[in-house]
Amino acid sequence: MMKWIAFSVSSFIFILSLVFGAMLYLKPPPKKPLKQKNRVTSSKTHFKKIGHILNARDSLVQVIDDYEKEIDRQKKELDSLKQVLAEKNDQLGTSQKEIEKLTVELKNKGDQDVRAKSMAKTLSSLTLKKMAPILNKLDDETIILIYNQTSRSARKNILMALSEDRAAKITRKLVN
């Protein structure tokens, strides 16, 4: 039994020494700093470190300045784009008003055509003697609207009901 205990203790010590040896090999104890012989060397090293810090600070300041310039440039570009957008919105508003105006005009034109068609139907049922005094009191544009809404056979009656000069004038307008 004694041999067994001696073997276990010696194995334990051996394993323990292996572990400590490996630890020392992987992470040696910190070295003590060497004492500097004079202060001049220490000051030079210190100034070099300060120089590196100042250079790093200067380069960071330069980077910040560059970013601020880029931000200013982008703000100006954004303002310019906002102005263009505002102009486009104004143009769009004007275009929409024009579309609404043209839509109203188109609706009115359609209504006018319907009324002209109705009037053309009424006038085509009249004789030339009854139609002539009515047409002579109408303006040329109204006569042209009615003329365009009548059938071919009724068109000749409209022109015959007018005086020769007025019929020629309206015919010229219709052709042009």
C-alpha cells in the first residue's frame, strides 16, 4: 500500500510540475522594466509619444473637417433638390388646373354639341322660309355648329336659307 501512496504522490508532483512548466512557458512572468540611466532619453521617448498623439489628433481633426465640408455640400444639394421639387410641384399644380379647365371646356363642348344637334333637328323640320329669318339672326359660329350636326340633305337647306354673301362666308370658314 505504501508503494501505492508513494507512486500516487510522485505522479501528482510530476503532473503538477508539468502544468506549472507549461504555464510558465506559455505566459512568462512580467519582466521588470530597465532603469533608465538618464532623464534625457525618457523625455525624448515621452515627446515622441506626445508627437504621435498630436499627429493622431490633427488627422482626426482633418477627418472631422472633411466630414463637415461633405455635410455642408450635401445640405446645399438637398436645398437645391428641394427647390427643384417645389418648382415641379408648382408646375404640376398649374398642369392640374389646366387639365381641370380643359375638362370643363370639353364637357361644355360636349354639351354644346348636344344642344346644337337638338337645334339642328328642329331647324331641319322647318321650311326654308321659316328657317331663313332665324339663321340670319345667328352668328357664324352658331350656324357652323348647327351645320356640323345636321344630315347632308339638311345642310343644303341651311346654306339656301342664308343670303349668298353669308353662305359664301360660312362656307369659307367651314373649308378653312
